[in-house]
Amino acid sequence: MSAGLVAGVALLGALAGRAAVPLARRFAGPAGSAVPGAGGAWSGAGSAASAGQVARPRDAPSDARVGRRGNRLRATLAGAAVFGGLAAARGGDPALPAFLVMAALGLALALVDLACLRLPDRLVAATAGAGATGLVGAALLSGTPGRLLVALAGAAISFAGYVLLALLPHSRLGFGDVKLAAALGLPLGWLGWPALGLGLLLPHLLNGVTVLALLAARRVRRDTPLPFGPAILAGAWLAVLLA
């Protein structure tokens, strides 16, 4: 893909990042917060739920926090970087539109998880549905329907691996994280086994480095619940770039 087209896609990503903020606000307010008993272990709760500290309406950050000017700027810049990177790395892949739509929804998911430690089921389902639809279209256009089987295998392997991690004693993973990992396993499987392996490994490396940095800066304690969704999304993005 030419530099001009990459720049155009990056601009589209900036717009998507800005649009992700109002979308995230719909799920980050008190009405969208995780409530004990509202779905059990298979609800959209992420790391907070797995740590036994489910966000309550009075504890959850308000939707106004998501919409702060600083967050809007960061989301805009992140969208430009994410879309530009995907266009530069996968410009010739017929699945690029699917990657971009999933990335746009992923920006909103990251904002919600950072705000209230939750990955809403509806957003995760929309991400998975957009990816599946886009990959089916890409397979038909490219005449490679067999790649869909690998994509489904990637989703199944990601789901199984994260379920095992979430069920480990003292695990901080929630089943919102499990479902997001399964959704992202679709595009990673489409790209092949090396991409899937990177997509499974990189989130844990990124999260580990982030936790160590926050501990060193005394921003968190060892028992502080932290979101894992952004690490899953960032790891998948890097895996796509490196595949």
C-alpha cells in the first residue's frame, strides 16, 4: 500500500478513535457497570471480577471520565497509529477491512476496560461478528475458504487457553478477557500459526512490563485489580504487524 493510502487509513483511524469515546461512554457509566449477580462468572466482567472485586455502580468511574479531553486526544492518536500500522503491514490482505473494523471496536473496548474494569458482552460480540463477517467476505473474494477453518481454530485455541488461565487459582483474568481473546483469535488464525502464537504470548509480556512499571512508580499495589483487555488488544495488534 502506498504512503498516501496509509496516511488516508491513518486519518480514518483518528476519526474512529474519536468516535470510540462516545461509544465507550455508553458502557462506562453506572448503567453499564458490572453488578454482582448480573450474569455470574460468564458476564462481561474482566480482571476486577476475577479478583473478587466487581465494580459496583457507586464505585465505577463516570462516563464523563471517559470523555475527558485528554482521553479523546489519546484515543484519536491511538486510532491513527493502529489503523496506520495495519494498513502498512497488511495493505495487500483482503481481510484488512475486517481488521480495521475490529480495531475500531477494540478502541472502545480498551476505553471501557480502563475506566471500569469491564469488557461488555455486546461490544465483544460485535467485534467477533464483524471479524467473522469480514473474514468470510475476504475468503470468498480471494478464493481461499480453507483459511476460515484456521481462523476458527485460532478462536477455539485462544478460548481454550484463556479459559485454563482464568480457572487457575488466584487468576486475575475474567471471562470477559476470555471472550475477547477468542474473538481476536479469528484474525490471528487467519494470518497463520505464528501470528496466533504471538497473539497469545505478547499480551502477557506487555501486561507484565506494565505492572512492573506501575509498581515501580508506586501507582498500584500488588493486589490492585488492573484491566487486561488493553493488553490483549495491543498484543493482537502487534502480532498482526509482525506476522
